[in-house]
Amino acid sequence: MPETRKGLIIVFTGPGKGKTTAALGTAFRAIGQGMKVLMVQFIKGSWHYGELDTCRMLGEDKIRILPMGRGFVKVGVEKPDQEDVRMVEEAWKFASQAITGGEYDLVILDEVNYAVSYKMLDPARVVETLRQKPEMVHVILTGRNAHPSIVECADLVTEMREVKHPYQKGILAQRGIEY
């Protein structure tokens, strides 16, 4: 079979830990191959994450991480806060332009699946942009509850499943592991 070169659409989803971590591992590999990476974080924003320091060490010419949310988003019976919706819209405009613009070899849409499942972003808009991306741009979408239309559009979907978690023993999030 001849080798096919193509920008992949990758989804890391599911209830288990490791979705953003897998995306960052892929970013690390891409940087090692001379690729330029952008990560747009749709929900994260108010905490200090270790990946931000790593990004500064590697240099923005290799990887750029943009936290564009406020942190935790209230969901449930209430509608999402309009400020969160506005921030998701701003992140989406930036991310979709980055995907179609072709400046980056890999664009990571961190926690975008949450924005879609919380009804803050229309999945049809996401799929439309994914279909319009330049041929060699890779895109990773993370977050639980990936929408079926996004899953169908993807080339690779990995579902993280929790088997065991330290929280079950009362162990809090560990610096360098969860953040």
C-alpha cells in the first residue's frame, strides 16, 4: 500500500483522565519533527498549568498555548453563563481561523467537546471548519462527550476510560500530573 500523507482529525474523549495529556504528548512529538503547534484551551483559563511554563521554555515559535476560558463552567439545569458563551465564541473564531489559515501544522482544540456538549458551540460549525482545513493541517479535539458528528468526521478517536483514580482514595490532584 502506498504511503498516504494527510492532516489527521483526532479526537480524545471519554470520562477517563488523559485527554489533554495525550494531546500535549502528540504536540511534543510534532515539535520534535519540526512542526508548529497551537493549543486553544476553550474552558481553562484561571489556573496556572504546567504546560504554560513548558510552552515558554520551548518558545512560541514552536508551540503557543492560549487559555481562553474562565476555568470551571456551570452546567446543568441553568443555561451557560453568557460570559462563558461569549468567551467560547471568541475562542472558536480564533481557532477556526488558525485551522483554515495554515500557519500551524497542528491545532489542538482543548476541551472543545465540553463547549459543544454544554451547547455553547454548534457542532455543525466545528465539522464545517474541519472539512475546510488545509490538507496537511492536523487537528486534535479533546473533552468528554464528543458529538457524534465530530466523531464521524474524525480519522482517529480514542476514548479514555477510568479504571482506577487516586481521587477514590482521597488523593488530590498532583502538580505536574493533573496540572
